[in-house]
Amino acid sequence: MSRMLRPHHGMCFQFYEGKGYSEDFTDHMGRIIREMEADPTQQVMLKVETDIVCENCPNNEGGKCTTQDKVKRYDEEVLKACGLEDRDEIPYADFITLVHDKIIKTGLRSDICGDCSWDYICRGKELPQ
Ligand code: SF4
């Protein structure tokens, strides 16, 4: 069975450095990333909804993100840039490679989620264009 991932988390995973909305949230996110990386051929289902990362987030109110409009926009733009659609299933490693090649390497990341409160972390790690 494939694990559910909201598409924009494919960007967050690549810049994760142990910071987040709460200690519980960041520990959980780190654990999810380690599990994914330990089994990169596993299928993920890309869904524009709260996912396995959102489970422990203080912004998750009864299964709905409090910044829903913003994160939905991030998700939809990630899918579009990668040539994917909501509910597509793809091996985890292939998805991460697509996000890297189509969004991070091309410098598109800040156009998609430059208004995120964690943008400074990702911006600091990107290669100069
Ligand atoms: S802020 Fe929203 S999208 Fe991000 S992890 Fe929390 S609930 Fe999920």
C-alpha cells in the first residue's frame, strides 16, 4: 500500500534540518524522512490533503490545515511543475528526483513557496543561480 504525501512536502524534505512548528512535529517529520529514505522504491500517493507529515502538526485542526489555501497552492504548483496530477502514484525516489530537477535546480522553488515562514532555511541552502 502506498503512503500518502502532499506534493509540496517533496520540497520540504529536501531542505529539512530539524526545525519546525513544534518539537513533536519536527521529530515526527525527521522520522518520516528517514523511513522514506530507507525504502526509496516505495510507492507514494500524491494527494492535495493533510498527509503523514501533517499528523503531528499543530496547524492540523481535525484533518484540515489552518493555512489550507496557501499549502494547496504549493501542492498544485509542485504537481504542475513535475507533470503530475493529484492522486498519482509514483516511487518515492522518482518523485524526489522530479522535484529536485524541475523545481529546485531550475530555481522555481521560491516562486512556489517563497511566502512560507520557513523560506529562509531553503533559500540559504539553494545554489546561486
Ligand atoms: S502547516 Fe499544514 S501542510 Fe504543513 S505540515 Fe502543518 S498541517 Fe501539514
